[in-house]
Amino acid sequence: MTKTMTIAVLGATGMVGSRAVREAAARGHRVLAVSRKPTSDDPDVTPVAVDLSDAHALGEALTDPPGPGAPDAVVLTVRTQPVDREFLVGTTRTVLEIAARRGIRVLVVGGAGALRSPEDDELLVADNPRYVPAVLRPVATAGVAQLRACQESAHADWVYLSPPGLLEPGDRTGRYRRGTDTMLTAADGRSWISAEDLAVAALDELESPGPDRHLTVVHREAD
């Protein structure tokens, strides 16, 4: 039986964050939904209003939050549009520093750009024009910088989850194929997954941690 946890989801109103909140609550976990303007009618979800650029407020939210108490795990799902690399890396470092002091596991939902290209494992997806056109390269390289921030952290308990090439709202099938640091493709040749199934993978990893620090997933058809 899976242990019930208190899970803080940062970026709780975003595409991935909102689905991670829903998935965690559906599994019976207590959830701290952290964002600037969080809302929830679920009794197992505690909205926590925090500007994530405020390191002090973020620290208070993760160490002395309302409701169920300090989290056992943090899911960081923050993204900005247009991309703000400094904010993304800075927030990641702050979360890891807080987590290191409190012994909290951190799962970072990062970017596909940090993965290796399937046809050339020496070439990052962020640097491969086959997958990342020039207009999207700043977004992809910000994800690489975010992974580097994790790798440079003194905190030992983190995992970086890269989505595949395409991530969008869809159906929760509960089916996915897992890999490590190389981009995967589905049976139809596309590198994709629904945000709902990415949330499934994130919660699976928190409940049953694997050995890899960097992992990715892709949609899997029914057997």
C-alpha cells in the first residue's frame, strides 16, 4: 500500500501543475497547491498563495504551510511565457536549497531540450534544429540550465522529468513508456504525451522512486 504523502505542487494552476494536483489528490495524497492565485474545492487540496519569485515567502510556504503541514515532496512545474531563464533557474535553486534543509524530495518537471537526441547521443535536443527551431531555442536552453542547476545542487534527493517533444492537454490513459536521458518516440513515430499522463508518471515516480536522476516518458498505446 502506498504511503500517503503531503505533496507541494509549485505552479499549481499551470497545464502540468493543475493535473499534478488532481492526480495527487485522486490518489489520496494531501496537496499544497502553490501559485499566485490558487483555488480548490477539494478538501485534500490546500491553496497556498505565493509569488514564487519571493524566496522568503516560498521558504515559509514549504516549511510552515497551512493545513496538512510541511510537505514530504515538492513537484516544481514552473514555466514562463515568454521564457525567463533567470527566474526559472533561480526558483529551482531556491526550492532545492529549502528542500536540502528540510529533507524534502524534489521532482522537477523540466524541458525536452535537456534530453539527448535519439539519433546522436552527443547532441542535446536543445541544440538540434530537427526538433527545436531557432524561435524555440531560448525555451529549450532554459530547460538545460535548469537541469544544470539541479546537478550543481548540494541537495541529494531530486529527479528531473523531461517531457517528450510534444506535451499538450489530452486524455488520462495511465499508459506511458519510461526512459532516461534520451528522447523517446511513440509507436506512431511522434515524441508526445498528454499532460494528464505526464502527471501520472510524476506521481508514479514520487510513490516508487527509480534509480535515475534524469528521466523521460512517452505515450504508450494499449497492449
